[in-house]
Amino acid sequence: MSINRKGFFQKKVKKQKYNKFFSYNNKIRTDREFIYKNFEKSNSYNTRFTRSAFKYTNFYKVIMKYCGFNGALFIGSEFKNANLKGSRFKSAKFKDVIFLNTKLDKTDFTRATFENVFFVNTSLKSARGINADTVGLTLLNSLPTLELSNELEDSILKALNNEKIKNSQTLMFNKKKRYNTLNIMKLLNIFTEEEIILGLDIATRKVYKNFYTLSYLVSFLKREFQTKNGSNEINTKYVDNI
């Protein structure tokens, strides 16, 4: 607490730390590859990422205004609480990408293509080249509602005892103590409930590195099931889904 000039107490406002390493202003970062990178809380302006590839990349609370992503590739990446005002995504390709609570004011997606892409609580009204009828995307006003079995819910809660899984917020949003039902729904589209329960038990014991996206967890589960079942006995639905 501090006292202002009028003699009233006021709370000190904490300045939000930002990610300097992945913050770019008026830079050229064309034809680059970013794999499993963490852009969280980075701040970029007027930077060109033309034809760059972003695979399994975390864009949580990023500010990337008036940046160029024309011809870029996005796979398994997640934009959450992001501000992409004025950025250009012409002819970009998106696969297994999530846009959650993201601002798309004056963005341009002309000729962009989408495959299994979710826009949740993210308005497309002021975005060009994209609308609710665009092929390959699903538009949701809020996170989906799921009825979880007791067994699945117990396995999720046990998995959250692993700090790396908990901090990733792939299964639950930490501040709101609310299940990440979108990710759980996506897991149920890839694995059976029994496989998820088994896989989360393995992940609880074996995951020891920081990770930030659902795609990492899915890849981990696929590898574990391949090892368990043998390379010739893999359930075919594991192969290309994230």
C-alpha cells in the first residue's frame, strides 16, 4: 500500500512481466521454425514471420500487433488470451490450433486454410477472409460442457498432483479451478476414456519437464502407448490426430 498526493491509500499495481526473449519489434523473422517454443507474455510489433513454422507453440497472453504471418504454418499451437490486432495471416495454414479468448481486430486470414481449428469466445466480426462457415474451423461461444465419469474425473485430479501437468493448464485452469473441457473433449476424440485414464496415470509418474500445450501431452501418450503395445499394434487413430 502507498499514499497518493491526496492522502488516500492506494494499492501498488504490479507491472506484468513480459517475455523479452520472444519479443520482436520491427524485426524480420521469415522462414524460421519454432517448435515447442513458449511465447507466453511476449510482446511483438510490426514483425514479419512470413513462411515461418510454429509447431506446438504456446501463445498465452501474447501481444502480437500488426505482425505478418503470411504463408506461415501453425500446427498444434494455442493462442489463449492473446491480442493479434492488425496481424496478417494470408495463405497461412492452421492444423489442430486453438484460439481462446483472443482478439482478432483488423486481422486478415484471406486464403488461409484450417483443419480441426477451434475458436472459443473469439469474435471473427472484424477479421477478414474468415467467418463461421469457413471450412475446417469450429466456432464456440464458450468452453463446451462435458459430463465426466467419476473414474475420469478422479484420474484428472490425480494427474494434477504432478506440478508440470498442473502448471500447463491443459486439464484445468488454475486460477478459476475449472476443467479445461475443450482439451478434455479433444482427448476423448483421440483416445477412449479407458486409455486416457491409463495414460494420465503414466503421465503423472513420468512427466518431469515443463510443457504448455495439449499437443505435448497427446504426443507423450502416443509414445507411451506405442511402447506398451509395440510398434505393430498401434491403434490407427493415434497416428494423425492431435
